[in-house]
Amino acid sequence: MPMVLVVGSSNIDLVASVDRLPNRGETVLGYHFAQSFGGKGANQAVAAARAGGDVTFLSMLGADANGLLIEQHLATQGLSRPVLLRDAEAPTGVAMILVDHNGENQIAVVPGSNGRLTPVAVRQHRELMVGVRVLLVQMEIPMETVREALSLAKAHGLTTILNPAPAAPVPSDLLRLVDVLTPNETEAHALTGSSDPAEAARILTGRGVGTIIVTCGAAGALMISGHEATRVPGYVVESIDSTGAGDAFNGVLACAMAEGAPITSAIERANAAGALATTGRGAQESLPTKDDIERLCRSKATRMGTA
């Protein structure tokens, strides 16, 4: 089985469905509320496991009821080794999500205990990298912890994937530890100042990243590696909630790369996973299985630009 280590966040998601997203300073009425499980780290770990990966997950929870809920939930999600640390001083992370009838969303995250996942904690658990092929990390944990995880992974010979979400400035010395960077269009703009995904990707390769994959929603993804640019089409589906789509993409990409799939094939599978995740509500609830992904990949008529 493909071996993936995910280091990242765990949250409880509070999701409100609204007719439209509010403007600045505006209050809108919602028509549905749900509490679910999220956090980019946990979402991506579960996505990789559902895609068939042998997944280890390192995260920091609070010593509270939400932390216990997450621990009990992740024990049922097929992770090979969930390593869930506890911090007695900070509450478990929470995300507040608004979703409109088109599936678009607005999200505010309160990191809580995720901010207590320190470089020391990662070093103390560096044995988790033994035998692993791919490290996947995001930015809902401290930047210095991201750096430590990437540095240790490179020392152990792992392929490193950084999903730079939520968007924040990333130092060039940290980017040089990244084999594959996976921003969406908004994050690519935030990292480079360019609104053109191709230009943004080339700027980032110039800062030391080996491969850039810019996810472009239903349009698929743009990959730039060296001087070569490749567009991998997306899939046409009936989207109702985009929450978790990027996490589905990243988890399945990591799983496919750990499996040894060619990079364009890995992106194709990740595009399918991201599309399928938009067809259900919530983050982890909507993550697709390996069979779901393979079925959509075989349905060539549903690919953008091929129908």
C-alpha cells in the first residue's frame, strides 16, 4: 500500500447553509446548520486513506470534548496510525463555514490547539517518517512546524508536498524543501502577486520549488515542472458544496504519488477526487472512495474539454 505521512490540523467544523454569502458587514439568514469533522490535515489524511493509502497522521488536539470527538471519529476512518497529541491549555481548533446554494463558501478558522503543534513535537515523532514515501503538510499549523516537518522529511528521503493553505507568505528557504507545491489560484496570487496561474507557477519554480500544481476548480489543474507546462482537465459534476475539495485533491495526489503513479496520472485522480468532493455536503463526509475516483476517471466524457 502507498505510504503517506500527513502532519497537520484537526478541527470541528460548524457549517451554515445560506442562500448567498454575506457582503462585508451584512447579516444573512441561514436555512441549515451542521457540525462535522474537518481541519486540512485531518481532511487530507482521511482523503488519502479512502483512496487506498497507508496513512499516518500527526496532529494536536485540545484536552476538551471536541478533541475527544475527533479522536473517536478518526479511529473509524481507516488511518493506519493516527498520532493525536493533546494540549491542556488550548481548545481544539474550530472552523466556521458559510456555504451558498452554488456550493461556494467562506471560512474562518480558529486554530486553537493546532497552533501548539510545535517543531519539538515533530522531532519527537520523527520515527513516523521511517518507511514512508510522501509527506503532506499544510499551513493551519505554525510555519516553523511546517519547516521542521519538511526538513526532516528531506533528510529521510521522502517526497514532500506542501499545500500552502490558508494563504500566507512562505520564505524561499522553506520553498526549497518542497518537491510539489499545490496552491489554488487564490493562493498562487497571494504567494506571487500574479493573477495568472502560469506566471505565478513560474515565479514559484524560480524560488526553488521543483513542481507547481495550481488547482483551478472545475477547470482542472496546471502543472509546471522545470520549463514544461501541462494542463490536466477537470471533471463536470453537479456541485453543491466546495468545502473539502482542495483537501480531497491533495490527499489523493499524495496517495497516488506514494503509489508511484506518473505525476499527470496522479493529478488526474486528484482532480476526480476534488470534483467528487463537491457533490456532497461537508468536508470529510464528502470525501470519495478509491472506487468512486476510479469510476469517474474512466468516464472520459465527463472531463472538461472532452465532452
